Amino acid sequence: MIWFTEYWTENVGLTVKANEVKRIKSKYQEILILETPEFGRMLVLDGLIQTTERDEFIYHEMLVHPAMLAHPDPKRVLIIGGGDGGSVREALKHPSVEEVHLCEIDEEVIIASEKYFPSIAGKLRDPKVKIFIADGNAFLEEKKDYYDIIILDSSDPVGASEVLFTKEFYSKVKASLRKDGVMVAQTESPMIQEEYFKKAISEIRKVFRNFGVYLAFIPTYPSGMWSFTIASEYIDVINTKRMEKVKELKTKYFCDSIYACLFTVPKFVEDIIKKS
Amino acid sequence: MIWFTEYWTENVGLTVKANEVKRIKSKYQEILILETPEFGRMLVLDGLIQTTERDEFIYHEMLVHPAMLAHPDPKRVLIIGGGDGGSVREALKHPSVEEVHLCEIDEEVIIASEKYFPSIAGKLRDPKVKIFIADGNAFLEEKKDYYDIIILDSSDPVGASEVLFTKEFYSKVKASLRKDGVMVAQTESPMIQEEYFKKAISEIRKVFRNFGVYLAFIPTYPSGMWSFTIASEYIDVINTKRMEKVKELKTKYFCDSIYACLFTVPKFVEDIIKKS
């Protein structure tokens, strides 16, 4: 066993006992698969924990369901990033869905996830799913006015994912959505990555008329406080709640009461949002 | 600079860059004061992070205000543990308060907090505050039917604090409360210390007719997801909300919306509570 440490900043990190299962140098990044006694299998990209068997349900449920429920009848879903397949799995829980497109830049992430994370990646070969190995930014140019839901399941805004946190990119997302389309993005930790968080929100609100920020407890992400931002040009995402659909979803974190209080955030986070 | 690591379990920990400011061997524990670039000054007892300048407001506001607001007119407050003074500071924000008793077993914690954490300990010498250097369990025997609020601001249920998580102890708390008294306790992390969490709740619900569990994001505590349990024999703590009092409080985390949604927890936490 080794101790694997993810440094959240240069001054703090999470350290986890682990055995190395596999290390892959792909064209884009280093993919590391660890076996950990605390969190089960863990997927690490360029030194940053992306997902673990134990707590991945939190991130994936909270990323996907609020956006899916904000839309009256989501049929076409695009996930950008998310090669581990967790967001695909959650999107398919909505019976209205006819197609899920996954646009992942790094095929090696998909191959590794299917091999080492079957409980997460297990729906990637569902007949409703189509996988595109492509750059999300370029992919969006091809699909105008097409999707009901776009889910930005990206890594941190450094390197390949940096462009995914800009106004230009969110404008492309908007153009690829149908009129009542909804997008959602993971938008980092307000505690540990306040600058990233502010940047993402300030860029999203320049592009979409309606937006809302919500949080979830994710123990293996920096500070444990993670944010998501949902946005739509036509749907009032904060006040549109389809409560009756929640009980049909088989989930472990997301539920009626979490949904009802979704946009409740601590005062200091509300203050950051207001100033973004 | 060194790297200080708190091990949450034998398999995971938080590691923080730090300079050692002071190390004190008291009669009860090792008190370590660190200066950290990420979290400011940090108080560590027997290797466990108790409080930091940067995020202490979350723990102290969330521990104290819900209980104070559950009571119609809290005048007499007892804090057991809490030698750093943060809970005293928050309790004094309520204008109805006439006396705050602090019962801390280890005087060295108070001395160190006053010296190294003035922003936290600064209200310990307020005229309304009386400090007792005593064992909380023994102290309660002396004060029957006296307090409106009892705040259990203890360390983890190991060593000196173990007794503070038992039915016998909660019965003494109840006997020391007046008829419409309210108690609140920090009850550990449902993610990382599920057994402690279950134990605390199952013992509290044996003693008090009404109880409710709520969570807060605390980056420097295990998993970042921290729980609190509020309980009362006569007050329906879940449904009693004094919203009008919230805006009088000067806080950074606690606010109207957090209070309105206080008892909203993820489904898996609700499931643990139901089974406790």
C-alpha cells in the first residue's frame, strides 16, 4: 500500500491509502486507477480524484437529476466529458429519454472505466447511448438547436477543460440547446476554488437568462463542498420543480427534500454568487 | 513548514502545511497550535483538528443558533466542552441571554485559546459568562431544572468525551434543562463515522421525545459532512421555527434559507437516521 495524496491547493490535500491497479499515459492525461480500502476503486486524472466507487453516486445524481427535472420532457441529452459513464447511467433513469450522446475527448478514460468501474460505466453500451470521441468545444458546432439537456461533466478548468468554463463555450452550449433546453455544469468548490467558482458563474450568467447554483457534500472533492450551476434561457430553473417525478427515480442522495431545498446555500456562498 | 496530517480513519486523512506554534501537554490531552497558510491558526487536540480561524464560523454558528432559536426565550445557556470560546461568542448574539455557563474539563484549552485565538475566544470574559473547570458529567448533577439551552460542544466520542455520547449522560442533560429546554450536540460525520453517528442518535432519541438531525459543510472535519442533533422533551424542534429572529443575527453561514431547510438531509443519511 502507498499513500496517494491529492493536493487541493499547495497547502492542503486529501491523503488516501491505496494500491495502484493501473497507470495509463493517454494522449491527453495520466489515468491512474487505485484500489483504496476507504473508497473502493478510485479514478484519478492528472493527479486529481475524479470518481470513487463509494461516493460517486452523490456527484452523478446531483449533477444530472436537477437539470433533467427542470425540463418538461427531456428526450435528447448530451454529456460533455463524463467518460466514466456515471452521468449516462443517471440520465437513463428518466423514461422520457430517447438518446444520450456522450462526447468525451479521451477514449482511454472510457476503456479504463468499462474495465475497472463496471458499476459506474455499465450503461455506456445501452442502445440509447451514442459515444463520440471528440473535443466538446468542436462537437457543439455540429449540433445546433438539438438537445434538451446538456450536462458539462468536466474536470477542473485547467488544461483541456479550461475552455469549457468560458462565455464563448457557454454560448455554444446555448446554441446547441433547443428553445426550452437546460444546461448544468459542475462548477468547483466555493470554499477551496473560489476564483474558479466565481468565474464559472459570472460567465454562465452572461449567456443564460436563468441560472441557479446548488451544492452537494462530496467527501473526495476539495473541501467536501461542491457546486453545480444549472441554467436555461427559457425555463425558470430555480422555481420550476417537478416534485412528482422524484419518487420514480432510484437514488441514494437526491430525494424530495433535497430537491425542494436545492438552491439553499450558506450565506457566504450566496454572497459570492451575488458578486460574481 | 511541516505537513500535519489528521487521519480520519486508518485509510484516509487531511494533510495541511503548517508551522508549529505551540505544543502543550495538559492533564487530559496534547494541545497543538499550528499556523497554516490555508486555514490560518488551527487548534488540534490529541491529533484531531478542533477549530481553524478560517472555517470555525460554520461549526459554531450551526451548533448554536438552531437550538437558541428553537427556544422561545433562552436566558440560561450551558456549554459543555467548547473551551475555544466559539460557542460562547455565538450564544451571546441572542439578546435574551442572561448567563452563559461554560463547563470545560481542560483549563489549558481555554488559556491557549485566549492567547492564540482571540477572534474565537474573545467573549470568554464577557460579564454574562461564567467558566467552570469541571467534568461535564459531574457538573450536570449540581444543576437540576436550570438551563434553557445545553450545547454539547465536545470532541469525538473517544477518551474523555466518550461518556458524553451515552443515554445516561443525555438523561442528565434532560434533568438539567427546564421544562421547555433544548439541547444540541455535535454528532460526528455520517459518511466517515457512521457508527458514532448512529450511536449518538439512537441514545438521544431514547431520552428526548423530539429530535432532529441536520448537517453542515465543514472542510476541516472528516469527510466535510458534519452532523448536529437537536432535541427537546417539550418543543417540537423540527417544526418550531422563529424566522423573524434570524435577520437580527450577524452570521456568515447560517441564514434564513439555511434555517428554513435545516433538517433536509440526503436520502442515505435519512435512511441511517431512521434505522438508528
